[in-house]
Amino acid sequence: QVQLVESGGELVQAGGSLRLSCAASGQSVRTYALGWFRQAPGKEREFVASFSGSSGSRYYSDSAKDRFIISRDNAKSTMYLQMHNLTPEDTATYYCAASKARVPTLTTLIQYWGQGTQVTVSS
């Protein structure tokens, strides 16, 4: 079992920055690849960024690369998503995800989800 708890979502103005956190716990959490997804109202959940389960390499969606940075603190079992230059199109609920897949970029590859944290970007 893996438990994921997100935090850090809030209302921010366009052009601003925000850092999301995901606290991961569970005996087998280190055997999972962790990543971030998001879901905007009326849209499907989509991949944002992730670590590779094997090499620890970082992967980003086209909309996230150059603006978002995924990182982690293994000592704290916490993953982060630093977001810069936010736009109203980034408004969504952001979910932390855990997967046994090597590179979890699809929702179908996810075994565990957090409850989500809301990010709202005002224009």
C-alpha cells in the first residue's frame, strides 16, 4: 500500500509561481515511480511530470517542460512540483501518482492516487 498526500495548491495570479508537495508513505513506496498529473474541469486527467522508476530521470509533458520542475527529497519521502510562469490554462486539480511502470505517463499505468490539490490561476 502507498499513501500520497498533496499540498500547496492555491489561487495565484497569471505569471506567478507555486510549489506543490506530495508526501509519500508506505512500506513499498520506494519501489514505485512517482509523478504528477492534473485534471481541469470537463477534461480528462493528463500527465504533467514524473520520475523514471529505474534511473530517476525526469519526464515532462510539452506544456510543463521549461516551466515546471519535478524534484524529490528522499529523506523526507516527499516529491515536489515547482511551477513557474503559470497561466489560466494551468488551472486544475493536481494529483500525485505512484506507478510500477518505468515511466508513468498514462493514467492507466497508475496504481495509487493522492486526493488532489487545487491550483487556480487568475488572469
